Amino acid sequence: MRVLVTGSNGFVGKNLVVRLGELPGFEVLRFNREETPDVLTDKVCAADAVVHLAGTNRPRDVAEFTAGNADLTARLCAAIQATGRHIPLILASSIQAELTNPYGQSKRAAERAVEQFCVQTDNPAAIYRLPNVFGKWCKPNYNSVVATFCHNIANDLPIQVNDASTQLKLVYVDDVVSAFVHALGNVGQGLQWGTVEPVYGIGLGDLAAQIEAFKNCRTSLVSERVGTGLVRALYATYVSYLPPAKFAYDLTSHGDERGVFVEMLKTPDSGQFSFFTAHPGITRGGHYHHTKTEKFLVIKGSARFGFRHIVTNETYEVLTSGDAPRVVETVPGWTHDITNVGTEEMVVMLWANEIFDRDKPDTIAMRVKL
């Protein structure tokens, strides 16, 4: 399928073009504002489907709204009709089409052009009234508060929150792209109104606080819950605005005669991750927990884990090495230690099920060997 993407150099356009390039069976044709209407007509003739993203939202002259939104869409519809073929058309509109401001009126006029075109020709088309779209490659300090907040906070610039209670409706660019790709093969005859799900809701103040928290996690090491939903999408967006000089950050290394211990990442409710080293012959640990549990993975060197039940004095040993990945788990009520029994430095990854609390450490010293 040859897909003509108008506005392919824009925010959504870039994301859509990349996604179509990843999928088999698609060839992308591009049209951008630098090109003439004649070029648009030629590309429509070569297309099997059209995703119309081009538009005007920050003109120097209000009259440009009509030219860039309503007139361009009408010209596109006429070009499709002139081919004598049914070419599926997807129009990216805006929820502002419901408003009476000049931008909203021009987007509604673009919708009407598609509606009339479908009535006249029964050409398949889908109109998407999009709320605020956010994600990577959106231009900051333009028309997306998410892009502005992410860019400024990532680059240590100030942000402005005029009314923290303002409620936003947001859709993530990956979800928009997925909806468009699905529609390309599923637009029926005539006009349809498409939707993008999910639509997220968040207050302006909460949005600013969340993005600030993303920045702060590098010093606190406590990660936000970035695995699902809005926070996942916002975090991906935030890090996309980091300049290359900030792709890496330093951690604190705690060292002594035994080796080093470094905390990497902490989570609010799923524990923390760290690693430590030990020189040959060194034993670390020698304590037990009542509730805390840990998982150890030796990734370099050879280790002997020793265990003793604190009541029955039953003992147990586990030998592991970096040559054969194996997780060793500590068990409440068993004191435990780990000894480097090899001839090289030992490196061990460690996960604990909770963040270490100095006031309630749940770590009681006790030797494994009596």
C-alpha cells in the first residue's frame, strides 16, 4: 500500500512515517508545506491511501488558518475525486473544531470538506478529532504544554503554571499512530468518525509535578511507576527531550577494603536494585531478616552462599559463578553470607524487595558459622 502522508515533517507525521517504515507492505509518499498543490495532485494519483496531517495552527495572519486547513483539505479531496478511484482518507482534526475560534472554525471547515466529498463519492474516509497529542519529537514552546514542560525541565529551564487546576485531555502519539495504521486497512465506504484510546486526563499542576519527579529520580534513585498508562507515556516523552550530554548520570559508590557497593534504582513498591563487588576470600553479609527478601546473581567470579536457620541451626550452602547464571534467594529467619571463593574479583547483582530504611532496617547481624 502506498500511503501519502501530508505534513510528514510534523510531529505526528514523523512518528507515523517511522512506524509505516517498520511494517511490511507499506510505501510512504510524503507531502509537506514547502511543496506546491501540483505536487500534491501528482502524489495523490500515485497513492493507495492518504493520511492528512498537514495544517496550520500558529500563523502570522489569521487568514492562513483557512488556507492551511480548510482550503488544503478541499484541494486534497478534489485531487482524490479527480483520480476516479476510491482512495481511503484519514483526516487528523482537532477537538477545537467544536469551538468558535478561528483555528477551530478552520478545522471544522476541513471536516465539512471531507463530509461533502464522502456524500458525493462514497469515498472511504475517517475523521479523528484529536485532543492534545504528546510524545517524542513534538515541538516545545509551541502548542503542547507536555512538550514544553518536558523540554524545559529536562534542560534545567523554568516552567510556568498559570492555573494548576486546569484539566487536560491527552492522547499519546504511539496510540494515535496505531489507530491510523489500523484504519488504513479498515476504513469502510463513506464517512466514519474515528477515536483514539485511551484518552488521559490530568491537571496542569499534577503534570508539572510528575515531570519534575522524573528529573528528581536521578538523585533520589526512586523511580516513578513508569510501566503502564499515562506515566509510562509521559516518562518516555520526558527522556526523549534529554540532550545527549544528559544520557548518562553518575551513581555513588560506597567502597572499603572488601570492595564496593552501588545502589542503582529504587521503586516505590517493588524494591531496589544494586550491585557489589568482593575481593578473593572476602565474606559479605552475616545477617538475617524477619521480612525482607533478596535475590542475588553472581555475574563475575565464584561465590559460596552460606545459610543457617537462626532457631534450629540447620545449615546449607550454595555455590554459584558467573559462568552459570543462577539466582540465590535469601529467606527470612535464615542468617546468610556470601564469600568470594574464586581468584578474581566477584561482581554480584542484588535485588531487595523493599527500599532500605535506616530507621527500620530489618537487618540483624549474626554470623553463619557458629
